[in-house]
Amino acid sequence: MVAAVSGRERVGSATGLLLRGEGEGLSGTERVDSAGMVVTSSGRHLDRAAGGRLRTRFIRPAWVFGASGAAALYHREAIDDVAYPAGEVFDENFFAYREDADVAWRLQRRGWRCLYWPSARAWHERGLKPEHGRRGTPEINRHSVRNRFLLRWSNADWRWLVSCFPWWLARDLVVTLTCLTVERASLPGLQEAWALRGQQRARGRANSSRALVSGWRVARWFLPGGRVRKVGA
């Protein structure tokens, strides 16, 4: 990845092709774990092709929204550029889950790009597999619910809200209703998010004041057709 980003302007992060590893020896498979981070208009972030077979389109370099925290390369200048006071890079309020998406969003707003370079490969033994859903993981679900809202408050400006409406609202309603009914173990996540809303919105205002890229342009990553871009584009 270091060789791939050398000489390219404004590359703040890079990610390789992560394949699923199995067993104690982390035996390699041809099943994709992550081919870069992509985002959706409902505000979700996903590991591209997670759980799927390795196909031709995933062995082509591309620009993606961000790097999976499982194996990411960050440029020191870029990280320093988006760090909070006292050098806080990953938002400590997140604790776990979605903190890599938060950094990716902050980097995009400051004009730093993320390169997906598939010839750089690693094998990852993933504990929580997206294709298995949220069953049996109440603690993870609680953090995920909380951090979904923290991620938005820290990064989404009014342009993003307009561009991605009504998909984010529909997803918010589904998440909230699920916490109130069939997944009540995640309800504390909503309460924790509400308690942190002031601090995260303050960070969101600070991030917006430093943004170098228009919110309209950032929002294109979340819309169909703009989630993966060819290298050179």
C-alpha cells in the first residue's frame, strides 16, 4: 500500500483486499472480508463485498469512501489534519464500532482520498460477520446503535441531510422502533447517544467549519452510482 500511494496527491488513507481467514493458522480463503468501505444513503457504512466470493471487479484498484479499520494505512499528515485537540484521532466516545467510518468521513470533508489497492492482501478472522445479521450480539448492537447517531452528528451537515433524505430518516425510524420492540437490549444505546448529543453536535459544527469539500460533493459517495470510483477519475 505504501508503494501504491507514493506520488499520488491528497491520498489520506489506503486499504487492501481483505480475505476471510479460517482456523488457528488463519488459512486463506477466496471469500472477501472487505474490498474497501462504502456508504449508503441511509447513513450505513459497509465493507464492500463482505462475505461474497472474490470476483473480477474486486481485483481492480479504486477510490472508495474509506479504509476498514481491520487493516488500514493512514498518512500521518492526514491524520494530524483531522485529529481533535490533544491528538484524539479515533473519537473516544465511540469506544468500539464505526470509529473507522468516522475518521473516513472527516478525511473526505478535508479533501483526503482513500485508495483501494487489491494487490495488497491480508487475511482477517472476523468475529462479527455482517452476513450473519445482529443475532446474539446484544452488547455489539448497543454500541452500534449509539455510534450510528454519534457518526451522523459529528459529520453530516444540512447538505448531506437534504441529499440523502428520506433514506436516513426511514432507517432512523426502523432502528428506533426495533430498539423499542424486538431488540430492547439496544435501548441503552439510544439513551447513551442522546446523552452525548451536545458534545457530538459541537464536534460536528467544528468539523463543518474546517471542511474543504462541499457537503454536496461528499454526499455523492452515499448515493447509488457514486460509491466506488475508478482510479484516475
